[in-house]
Amino acid sequence: MPSRHKLYSILFYVGQWTWGMPVSLIGGLGWLYGRARGFHQERFLLAQVTYLPTRLSGGLSIGMFLFVPERYRRREASGWNRSHMVHEYGHTFQALILGILYWPLIGLPSLLWYALPRNARFRARRGLSYYWLYTEAWANRLGARVTGWNAPG
């Protein structure tokens, strides 16, 4: 009889490559691109992490594939810590739960919340955390629940 962890892992990957296929396929292509370019890659629990040469400040989760700036490999120097990876891992579970609905319900709102200068001004004016938006708050809760570690915010 398989162990509980092994069964959990099997269910995770089956879910990612069936219900979550549209999201994981895009993430997998990004992971393959990173591999071909020689970007550093590693695992975070059941997800695959690719470190990108970018000046962007945050991570991107596409299914079970996480993309974060290369400088975050030196976590102590950059201020990036495990809690941020827990947050990105929470997005992985959002994709697993929502399947194709991940893009309109989580991906697009999250991208706009991060990328639009108007939203950055709104957060600053109101004194809101980046993690205030439902997409980010839910990712924090899911990530903390499945890992048992704290998420940021």
C-alpha cells in the first residue's frame, strides 16, 4: 500500500495534468524554455522552480511551475524567503482547484494588480498590502495550509 505522501503526490500530478492541464501545459513550456536556456531550476515541494534573469520583484506561478527572479536564489541577501515561495505554491493549488478558470479568476486579476502603476498607487494611497487582493490572500491561505509554513503579508 502506498504511503500517504506518495498517494498525495500522485493525486497532485494527476490533477495538474488533467483538470489543470491548460495551465500546467503553459507552465511546462516555460520550464522547458528555462531548461534549454540553462536557467537554474530546482524543486519546491511538488512544484518546479525556475530562476529567471529579471529585475522584476515578484514571482509567477503557472500551474505547478514557479518562476522567480534569479537573485532570489540568494534569499538572505534579497529579502526573499520561504514565505514568498509558500505564496507562489498557493497559486499552484489555485490552478489545481480552478483548472481553466484559473486564467480569468486568478491569473489576469493578479497580473493587473501587480503590473498596473494605477494599482500600485491605489495600494499606497490606501495603505494596502499587495496581499490584500482576493487572489493573493487566497494564495497565502492555500500555501500555508498545504505546506504548514507561514506565507507573507
